[in-house]
Amino acid sequence: MSARQVTLAEVAKQAGVSLATASRVLNGSTRQVSEDLSERVLRTAEELGYVPNASAQALARNSSSLVGLVVHDITDPYFSCIAAGVTRVAEEAGLVVVLGTTGRRPEREAELLSTLRAHRARAVVLAGSRTTDRASQSRLAAEIDAFTEQGGRVACVSQAKLGTDTVVPGNRAGGRALARALTELGHKKFAVLGGPSDLVVARDRLAGFKAGLADAGIAPPVVVNGAFTRDGGYAAAMELLGSKSRATCVFAVTDVMAMGAMAALRERGVRVPEDMSIAGFDDIPTLRDTVPALSTVRLPLEEMGEIAAGLVLDAGGDEARTVRVAGEVVLRASTAHN
Amino acid sequence: MSARQVTLAEVAKQAGVSLATASRVLNGSTRQVSEDLSERVLRTAEELGYVPNASAQALARNSSSLVGLVVHDITDPYFSCIAAGVTRVAEEAGLVVVLGTTGRRPEREAELLSTLRAHRARAVVLAGSRTTDRASQSRLAAEIDAFTEQGGRVACVSQAKLGTDTVVPGNRAGGRALARALTELGHKKFAVLGGPSDLVVARDRLAGFKAGLADAGIAPPVVVNGAFTRDGGYAAAMELLGSKSRATCVFAVTDVMAMGAMAALRERGVRVPEDMSIAGFDDIPTLRDTVPALSTVRLPLEEMGEIAAGLVLDAGGDEARTVRVAGEVVLRASTAHN
DNA sequence: GCAGCGCTGGAAAGCGCTTTCCCGCCACGC
DNA sequence: GCGTGGCGGGAAAGCGCTTTCCAGCGCTGC
């Protein structure tokens, strides 16, 4: 039992070459090794079933093949799509993805980063949306610094200004364009189901939406805040229905929240879109088959993950790069003319 | 730039103790260290911002804090739910999850296992459904052996008989119970949208369903196979509609496939459930708000992930343990009396 | 013909940590 | 008084790999 792992030394001995040569053959150094030695080593390694010890390599090279990915909740399709993009790129590059989940607790983000630093991860993609909470922000900033000083790279999805590479979806612009599209449908009174007030993504989408309404000379919307989840959308919608709002169209800052909201509306007998139009944001693929089909702002989520991974893996210059990704308004059956 | 990482040696020197003592203090060995030395080390480590080098630890201890998780597609809510369960448990145990995706290519599973072995992962949860393909099966079995011989533990979700710990959902029983429930609604002619014929999960659910129909003395269903995805369900449903089948109720072996199927039906003007009843399997949380609500067999997916992680992390005996998880038939609006 | 160069192979010094020894010290028992 | 354990501390030997440095050798160029 527990047959000791085959080591490079054994391969070298068996093949009758030095450790150095074996290492050079099996792990592609710049140095040349003669044809026959090389082949002998390769064959022996194959025969013995040699698998290099990644920890030892990481230690010797002072860099590992780990890439971190930090999300709030992997069940949330928003994150799982991004995760798919990140893993695809990482795996193509021969790297391995470490998945960390925060459960939406901001302080977990810094903890995870520290763990990732311990593992000498060569890069990290931070996909969890940033909050405006002071304390956790500065703790996080410190961890990011420590991480980059150690030679690691960090990319964020969704928020700039951390001095890192960033993939920025057009939250503001998307919200604004959506508002415009909805006003063009004739709606005059709007409500917004917003996320927690300290979430940057939620704020941006809301701000953009308000700006769009203002463009059209329409009164600001009623805003009800709720958690950034299906249940948050449900609760917010319920609260909205309980109020005396006369809105004919509601914008949930997230598709997932919109799903919850639609459930609430259904429960209360409010028909969508006849009695109330509703729109979301993200265009989650898994949710595209819902009835009525949800109007939303499409974000290329997987692609965003790929871009983030790309940024973080290709060494790049010293300056923080920012890639903007546009959202595209998609009007479907959940929004009607008014 | 790139300030060298603080090492244990530096902490030890700074604190005026030996390397051994510092190690003992900071990484809890069995040995005692006197109060004042201990405190001095702790304080110095804190001041210097010491973070242990996980690779070095792994190398020295010959075991890492990595747990592997292998899925087909993290975007698929089935897998992301399981992933959530696994990560929760792993993180609570202070371990780190490595996410590998196969993209549904069976050979990737063995590759990933080999990578995980290189990283000396202490355990792996295989969530991707097993196929019946000979070649990849034996390659996988070999990798599993290699992995366990090296001291790692392996657990599977959904398939037994690999000599590993396993979480087995009641695919067969669930399919059977569902069939019974549907026949009780009065349906006499059934169709099944099955997965690829070599997927064990798909086969089991189908077999159970057939058995259930047989119990009720009903003719075997028409079976149309398709990919284990939304698009697979869509395509299979289209094929079914194109045939001369007179089925009044269709069972898609997966909720995700059922979603695709419902889209197909809608497109062809077939009303659910008036013209056709439809049921799925899994009860994916994200899909619970669809209209009409999908009848299905509920599986506690996150819990299954937790159980698998639990099995794989708690050393356990030598024997392969099997935990059975029952599916529960949930009839909703997508199935009507006939 | 010989200095010098480029190239390949090997010896060995780490990488940062854990852990086994070993040593000195103290309390104890006879 | 001295032998015995037990215990806390340190020196040092690895863990498996990479990489520098050096040795040897066959060539080229003057």
C-alpha cells in the first residue's frame, strides 16, 4: 500500500543520467540535451509512471501553477459563467484553478487572497463585487499589494480603481441604455429593485438607470433595496407591491433578482408584462428559457471570465489595464408597451 | 518591488529562536514550546507579516491542503450546486478547492486526476458522470489507483463500483417513482428524452422510469437521446415532435434538458401541460421559478456535495463507503391529468 | 598548432519548511 | 550523591525539484 511516489532521482538513476539532465528533459529548460539521452529519460519516465511533484517544482522555481478565482457564490449563474471562462483559459495554459467562495462576506475576500498567497498562486481573478465598506476594502487592498509584491498578478471583474487589471462591464451605460429603451416603450413610472446599497455593481447599474430616465425627462424611480439574490428580488418586489407605488415597469439590477421578483408578481396575481413590465441585467444563459422571456442587458459573462484570465496570465506591463465590455439591451417579452 | 517573501527563518532569527521552535509554534506540532518563546515568535510573525509557504509545507509534510473537484461544466447548475457543497465543507476544514472541468470529454477526467496527483491533492471529488466507454474508464481507474496509492482519497458523486466512497442519488428509484406518479395522473403514452446512451446517470434514470411504467402495466416509452444539456433537450424534443409519437407526457432525464424541451414545445405551439405534460429530474434551484413550474425529482444537490466532501475528508476505514440519497418526486404545474 | 569558444553533462547548492535526533537541564528516587 | 526520566530547545537532515557553476570536448580562426 501507499507505494512511494516515483521521483525524478529514480528516473535519472534508472536511465543512467544525472538529476540535472533528467530535469532538463522532463521539464523543458533552455538547455539542450542530446537526442539519445533525452529519449532514454523520456522512456524511463513513461515506464515508471513518473509524475513531477508540483509542490517541489513550485518551491524550486518559486512560482506555482495555481490561479485563484474568488467568487461570492458559485451557484449564482453570474459567477459560474465567469468561472467557466476563467477555467477554460487557465486550463488551456496548463494551469490549475483554485476556487474560493466568500459567501458574500467581504472579509473572506482578503482571507482567501492570503491563502492564495501562501500557495504562491501566480495570479488571481477577483470576481466578487466590491463593496464600499471601508475596513474590508483597506484590508483587501493590503492583501492585493502583498500579493503583487510577491510577484502575483491580480485582475478584477467589475471594479476598477484597485490598481489592478480590470474587466469592466458597462454597468452604468447598460443601465442608462436600458432606461432609455424602456421609456421608449412609453413607460413613465419606474421602480428599481436595487442590490445592497454598498455593492458597487448595484450602484452603478442604478445610477445609469436613473441617468437614462433623467435623459428622457422622467421622474426618478422608486428604489427598493434587497439582497443580490433570487430571494432578495422576491422580497424587494413584495415590498414594492406593498407600497403605494404606481410604477408600470420595474428594473431589477440582476436577472437573478428579476426571477425572484417575477415569482412575487405571479404570486400576487400581477401579470407580466400586461400589468407590469420587468427587466433585468446580465442575460444569464440558464434563464433564457423562462416565460415570459426576460428583457435585460446582455453581458458576455463567460467571455469576461476569459478576458480576466487572459489579462492576469499574460505578464503585461506594469500599468493596470482596463478592458471595457459593453452591455447590449435585449428587449423580450417581459416588457410591453405602455 | 517584489519584496522577498518573509520566511520562517527570518521570523526565527528576529525572534531569537531556532527554526525548529518557530516551526513548532506557528504550525502546531505535538511538541510543547514555553509560553514566552511561543509568544515572542507569534508576535514577530505578526509584525513581519509572515505567511507560510504552502508548497514548502506540502513538500516537507508530503501532503498538501488541496482538494480536487472535477465537474463537466461549472455553468450547469447541477454541478455548480454540488460544487457549492464541496467548497463549503472544504473551506470549513481549512482546505482549498481546485476546480477542474472536463467539458464532457471523458479523457479529461483522467488528465485532471493526474494533475491533481502531481499537486499531491489530499482528496478528490469526482462529480462528472461516469460513462461506459471502456478505454477512458480503465485509464480513469488506473489514475484513481495511482491517486489512492499515493495516499489520496477519492469520492464519486453518482456512480458506485469504482472502489471509492460514493454518494449515490436514487436515480433508478427516482425514475421509477416519477413514472408511477405520472401514470397515476392518467397518462398512458410516454416519451423520454434521454441523455447520451453511454452516461450511467442517464441510463439509470431511464431504466428506473421504464420499470415504473412496467409496474403500471404501461407500454415502454419512446426514447430519444440527446446531449445532457439544454440544447440537447431542445434537439431531442424537436426530434420527438417530428416523429409520429402520440405521447402525452415526456420525461427529460434532467431539468436542464427539460428546459430546452419546453422551449422547443413552446416554439412549436405545443402547450404545457394542456397538450403535453413534461417532467425533469434534479430540481435545480435556479430553475424553480420557471413557468409552468417543472415537475421533477428533487435531489439535495448541495447536500450531496457536502456529503461527498465529508466522506473524502474524514479518513474513514479502508472500505468504500456508499451514502444513498433519495430523490423525492415533486409534481408541479408542468404535468397535468390526462 | 594552439587559444578560445560553444555546447553538453554532472555535481551540488539551494528553495522554505518539518521532524528526527541529540543535548542540557531539572526533578526525582534510591 | 548520583543515576534516571522527562522535557524544552536547537542542529541538521531531508522533502523533490531547479539551476548555477564547472569540466570536458570538439571546433574554429589566426
